[in-house]
Amino acid sequence: MAKRVQPTWQVPPERPRAQLRLYNSLTRQKEPFVPLEGNTVKWYSCGPTVYDASHMGHARSYISFDILRRVLTDYFGYDVLYVMNITDIDDKIIRRARQNHLVAEYLAAEKSLEQILRDYETVLVMFKETLGRTTDGDKKVMLEGLLKRMTESVDALTEAIKSGVALKVDEARKRFLETVKDPLSEWLDTQKGDKVTDKAIFGCLARKWEEAFHRDMEALNVRPPDVLTRVSEYVPQIVAFIEGIIARGLAYESNGSVYFDVGRFDGCAEHFYAKLVPEAFGDAKSLAEGEGDLTEDRVGEKRSPNDFALWKRSKAGEPWWESPWGDGRPGWHIECSAMASDVCGETLDIHTGGVDLKFPHHDNELAQSEAFTGRAEWVKYFLHTGHLTIAGCKMSKSLKNFVTIGQALKKHSATQLRLAFLLHSWKDTLDYSDNTMEMAVQYEKLLSEFFLNVKDLTRRQTDGLASDDFDAWQQPESDLQAKLTLAKEAVHEALCDNIDTRSVLDHVRSLVAQSNIYIRDNPKRLNRCLLRRIAAYVTDLLHVFGAIGGPRGGIGFPVGGKAAEADREATLMPYLHVLAEFRGAVRDNARQVKATEILRLCDLLRDEVMPPLGVRLEDKDGARAVVKLVDQETLARERESRRAAEEEKARKKAEAAAAAAARDAQRRVNPREMFLQETDKYSEFDASGLPTKDADGKELSKGQLKKLAKLQQAQEKRYSEYLATSVNGTG
């Protein structure tokens, strides 16, 4: 007999799977993502200019970048080096620090009211001049509103002074100074700004708001950067970078400042200026804004209006650092080029920032970096997040139309804010509004209830058998497993398609709905392993997106919102189940003997005692009570909502009873007597009780008499009905 050999093995046919593509602002289309060095991704992100509180515009960018970063690392498995800068030398910081310092000095001087009001007259003249020069419609409306509030506050102060009441004067004075603080600081800056010479004044403001920014990012569960660079710590490297550009003949010194020669750079065959927004070339307004608030008087130093500052000569009242061109400070754009290149080398895989930074900031970064290296490309993929609007309106610090991250977190949790971002494309405009947040809240509720139900339905009881976890695999399980497989592939394709989280959450919602149908249609037999795998998959996606913090694993949102508390469930649930079963037995017996006081105590335990401890008991007819661990804040909101609903129901019931009582009282009134008590309206009446003259003795008109007669006739009908029901004994 011939020796048997193994049969030929067939190689499985390859089925191409979707590959990651990202929308690249440099090409304005989705491009396949291919890192320059294997699996390593060098990523630089423009950080905040730290002169004020972080707002939802910052959250728009940094939550979105955090989601993209997490997906690249935790889903696609790339080794990402994430670098972010802190702009702590900037015209806005200089101006704000000076103004805050000067206002603090002014208030500390405890000037007389007379002097303050005289100064205000000067401030008002300057403010009205600014208002008259303003052409931006939104800003003009903002300034007009401020002028109105200033006028009202000075009028209130004047009235308080007239009253002679010291407490009123003091309160009005405080409100007045708070209202006029910004115009006052602008005036003080014009008077004394050049006298502020202490560099620490500028550094303290930047460090204060940088620390606040980091706290806000931590509260939003945004991962910190791998490398953080500050402009103030990079001045020598920035100077060296500028010297390199000058050496290539693409920058020049003028009056102690250094400018990038846009015309010469753009004239090089290997270079192109304004790659991101070529149509903005020569946009004077955008270029001026990019140069900063304190450089209006330096236009004559440039060879061309398109040139931009790499190094600014410091004037009186501005901090300075030494350089070959004299004492000065870095321009805005050069910082990113120097710092990103120092950490990441000559080429970046990814550069990110808000869409408002495209021109001139990012276009200038590209130009000066390519001028320094001599290469044609500094960045391979430029990703820009979309604008954020507030209830459909433009958001701007200069317009005082912004919501701080701290304010947003008082209304909604970090998870809800992140879900709102996940439900929208990262590159499109996002409207932060009540409707947007309600969508996120409802989505969170859908997921939370799903997780709680799965945990309750699949939790092995203390006396359960391990083998009970493995129920028979039948057609409903096969169908649900197929839906899970399809959902996973759809999620992968959506993530490959420019990290489309909106579509991902749609697929997740569909999977949850299908799982809920499976639970509903199979009440007596549920495959625990399958349900828990689905819940674990959805939980893991939320971990990848940063909607759940802490280490990956487990099911659902951590109780109390903190990953460290996730083990509470395993510890507490056995005891809570024993308590719930004991309460259920007591409740059933109390119902049989109609022990209302015991039933009330059972309800009290469910509604008042357990929720503050983070426990929700759900009574089910003919089944055991469901026990769920939920964070106390959610349960407190549920309890308040329930109480409000009960109070509203009681109010409506009382109103209905009062209305019924009023109607009943009205029925009892004899129509001949219904007007006799209204002596404030009428002075004389006829035999049937109808008024004939008003309270002043004037004859009533025919129209009035006709109207009153109709009212009396209607009352006669009601009164007759009342008498009839009384006679029949039903009244």
C-alpha cells in the first residue's frame, strides 16, 4: 500500500481590506496615509496662545486631535510621537499682561470717585472713537452693547451717589469699574504701557493660563502631548533657525527686525508660497492679523506687504531677548517651525491645527521651514479641524462670545462633550448648542442603559453554575453574531474613511438596537457570552475614542465616571442582590396582607435611600428586581426629574380641582343676584337684577345691556342645572 501523504493545502484568497485615508488640506482630498518611517508617525500640533481661559473653540481642536491620535495609536497601532507647543510670547499676551497690571495698579491706588469719573470721561471719548472706526458688523454690535452697559452703570453710580448711602455707593462703584474694565485698560495701556518693563509680568500671565489649559485638558480626558515646547524656552533655537533662513537669502534684517522674503521664496523653482490657501496670496487683512496687534507701525520696514516677521524688535513696554539683530522677540509663525523641526527633524508626517490657522499661520510655517531645509515639502499631511459656532453664531474672544471649557463642564460631562464631537465630522463646522448636546446626552443614555441591562442579564448569581454561561447556540445567536461581524467591518471602513466617527456611532447605535431586539425576543434564554462580547466591543470603541477613561477592558461606563471605581461593581453586587431579593420577598408578603406602611418603606428604600449611594432598583412585575450601579449625579438628576414630574402632576390636579370648585360655585349663583355685588362697576339694577347704570350713574349703552343679558341667560342655564341635580340628590 502506497504511503499516504498530506493533501495539497489551498491558500485562502486575499480579500483587500479598507486602508486608512485622511483628508489632507494640502491636496483638499482624502489621501492614503503612509508614514515616512515605517510605523512611526511624527505629529506636530499647534497649541494654545495662553492669555485667557480656554474655551470651546480650543475644545473643538484638542478633543478632535485627541480622538484622531487615539484612533491612530489604539486602533491602527501606529507609534505616534505627538508634539505640541505653548505660545507664551505673543502680542496678545503682552497687551493683556500689561493691561491687567495697569488696571490692578489703578484699582490699588484707591482713587476718589471724582477722579474715577473724570478718567471715565476721557476713556469714553477714546472708546467712542474706536467704535466709530469699527467696520466689522459683529464687533460693532458688541461694542454698542458695551457702551449701553457702561452708560447704565455710570447712571446707577450717579444715583447711588445722590442717595448718600455709603453701601449703595460702594456696590455701584464696584459694578461700574467691572463694566468699564476693558475700555479703562485700553486707555491705561496707551498712557502707561511703555512703562511696564518687568518681564515676569508677562511670564506670570502665560504660566497662569497654561496651567489652567492643562487642567481643562485633563478634565476633558485629552491625553497630554509626548513633548511640550514653550516659545520662551526655545528662543536660542529660534534665533538659529532664522539665521539659517537668512543664510539661504530668503530673509532680511530691517531696523532690528527680520522679515521673510515671500517674493524671493515664491520665485524659487522648488518652492511655492501659500500651499494651503493659494487664493489668499496678498490678503492684506489676514496678513496684518498674522503679524499681531503690536506691529501696526512697522509696515514701512518690509520690502513687500506680503513679507512677514520672523523676529520683532521689542519696543518699550514689551519683553525682549538678545539676538544678532538686537533685543527683540520671535514672530508668531517661526516658533512652530523651529520647535517642530528641533524635535521631529526636517519632515513631519502630520501637522494639525484649527481651520482658521490655514492662512497665514500654517502657510507661513510651511514657507519658512522649507526655506530653512531647502526641501520642497515640510509636512506630508495637514489636518484642520472645522470651525465651532455657538448656537449658530460665530465664536470669538474679541466679540466676548465664547463659552469656557469650565462653563461647558458645569452643564455637561466630559463624556457627553466628547460624544457631541464624535457625532460630527472632525473637519466640518460644529455648532455647540442645546440641540447638539441633547443628541449627545440621549446617545450616552442609550449606551448606558444597554450596558446596565447586559450586565444585569448576564451576571451570574451567587448560586449560579459556571456552565450556565454557555447556552445553546441557535438561530437567534447566529443572526446576532452575523450582525456583530458586519458591524465590526463597517466600523473599520468608517475609521479608514478619514476617521469618520459619526458613521461609527451610527453603526454602534444599530448594533445596540439589534442586541436589544435579541434581548426582547428571547426573554427565557440569552447567550451571555455573545451579549457580553458585543457590550465589550462597544466599550472598547469608546475607550479608543476617549469617551471612557482608564485602562481598556470591562463593560460600560465606570461607575461614578472614574475608571478606578470600576471594581466597585464586582465588590458590591453580591451584597446588593441579597438586599434586593430580601426586599422583594418582604414586598411580596406585604402586598398579600396589604401592609401599606411596609410597602411605603420598600418604596422609600428604592426611591430615596439607595440612589444617593449610586444604586438603582428597578421593580419588575412577576420577576426579580433589577439592580444597577449608576453614578450618583445621574440618579440625583433622575430623582429631581421624577419629583418635578410628580409636583407638576399634583399642581395640575390641584388646578383642575380648583377650576372644578370654581365652576361648581358659579353654578350655585342665582342669576338675579350675580351682578348685585359688583358695586364698583354698577350703581342701579332692574327688577331682574340686570345693571342699568355704571358706577358713576351713567346709563349703560344698549350694547352693554345686551352683553350683560347674555351673561345672565347663560348663568340661568347653569343655575337651573344645579337646582335639578340638587333636587335629584346628586348635587
